[in-house]
Amino acid sequence: MDRAESMTAASNLNRRATMLALAAVLCWSTVASAFKLSLQYLTPLQLVSIASLVSTVFMFGAIAWQGRRTEIRASWRRNYRWYVALGFCNPFLYYLTLFHAYELLPAQQAQPLNYTWGVLLALLSVPLLKQKLRRQDLVAGVVCYSGVLVIATGGNLLGLQFDQPWGVVLALLSTLIWSCYWLLNTRIGGSAAVNLFLTFCCGLPWLAGALLWQGWGQGDSWQWPPLAGWVGALYVGLFEMGIAFLLWQAAMMSCDNTARISNFIYLSPPLSLLLIALLVGEKIQMATIAGLAMILLGVAIQQGALKRLLFQRS
């Protein structure tokens, strides 16, 4: 293959990676609306249980289609203790906490607060992974959590009045759980799809136990969710927990430079706010927009995006 053909092939792969990454971002942009709409018909526990089961079945089908079923047993034998721990974190604890936050907060607040997990992950990697704390990590943390304060108080920073303090706590707690999940995940090698499938398999018993405990505690019969609830849970299981993950993984594998597509993730929160306004009917507050801008700025500083941008323009 000559140089021209090689450049053409690389260009085609990068174009494919861009399309896959944009498709993944579009999927992620819809899930905040899907969470809020689904919780009108389902409890948080019902939503996470049905969606996790759908995602587990979908992921097994994807692994089988890729011809990688033999990796499942080998990965389980090597890392079954880690999978048990990871399954408790995600989907059980993480999504249960996140959905309770969405139940209490407007979607326009819960979604940006959850987006701070990237900065928290960098801060937690210092004590847990013994990584060096950089100045940009501290600056990013201050900027990002200042945005959290703007959103949580509705812009009333002097009054510090929180409309739903417990919802804010749960949203931020979900970022802690998610960050811990990914830090634990660094201990495991192999296929990301196989790891996610085995993790969800270990999370399903926790969810089943919680459903049984809830049923016994309430002392009444199970309430079958309406069709709209099933459709919402199916969508969340397929797109939030399944298809978007595979699309992003394929994009990262197709691209010759991950930085080329990594910044696409910044499109998700603004698109999500637009869909929340259109689909959920929430009136987006200026405090939410200002707080989200600060959170995105903090994430950009943490990832060095602003430094790269200034360097390119100088």
C-alpha cells in the first residue's frame, strides 16, 4: 500500500470514528430525558432492575455476535472477585443512587451534577492510584464545584438556599460511586464488553434481592409497570447501558488519535438540556446554563483541552 492509499484508509477510518462517536454522544444526550420520563411510571429500583436485565441480555448478544463468548469464562476465572465488587457498584448502587437523584431533582440539575465525575475521578486517583496531583486538577475542581454550587442554589450563592439538598447529595454521591467503579475497573484487563457483561451479571442478584426485600417490607403484591414504563426501561437499558457504550468503544478503536474524538463528549450536556426542554418540558434556568458552563470549563481544564486550544492558536 503506497502513501496515498494509506492516507485514504486512515481518513476513512477517522471519518467512521467520527460518525460512531457522534452517534454515541447523541445516545447519551437522550438518557437524562429518558430517566425523567421513565420515573413517572417506575420506581428507581424498578427502572434500574429492568434496564440492567435488558442491558445484560443485549451485551451477551453483542459478545456472541463478535464471536467472543469463550472470553467470558476465562475472564470470570481470572477476576471473579473484582466482578462481584464491581457489580455492587454498577449497576446496583450507582444507578439506584442516580435514579433517586433524578426522582428528586429536575433533569436539568441532575444531569450537569452527574457530569462532574470526570474531575472527581482525577482527584481520587491521587490517593487511590498514587498519581501526582497537578495544579490543573485543583483549579478544575474549584471551577467545577463552583458550577455545582450555582446549579444547586439556583444562582442564589449568597443565600445558599437549596431546594432539594438531598437530591443534590445523591447526584454528587453517584459521581463518587461511578469514579470508584472506574478506578476498580483499572485492575481488570481484557475486553471492555466482556467486563461490562460480567459486571452486570453480578449486579443483577443485588437488584433481585432489593426487589424481594422491598416487596416483603411493603407487604403487598407486585405492581406491574404500565407499558410506558417498560418502553422507558427498555430504552435506558439499550441506549444508556448498551448501544452507546459499544458505539464509543468502536469509535475509540477506529480512530488513529483518541484526542480527535474525545472532545465530542462536550456536546452531550448542551444537547441533553435542549432535549430536556423539548421532551420533558422543563424551562431551562439561567443558573443551570451558567453552572453547566462552569462544569464544562472545569472538565476542560482538567483534561488540558484549553491548554491545547491556546497552544494551537498561538
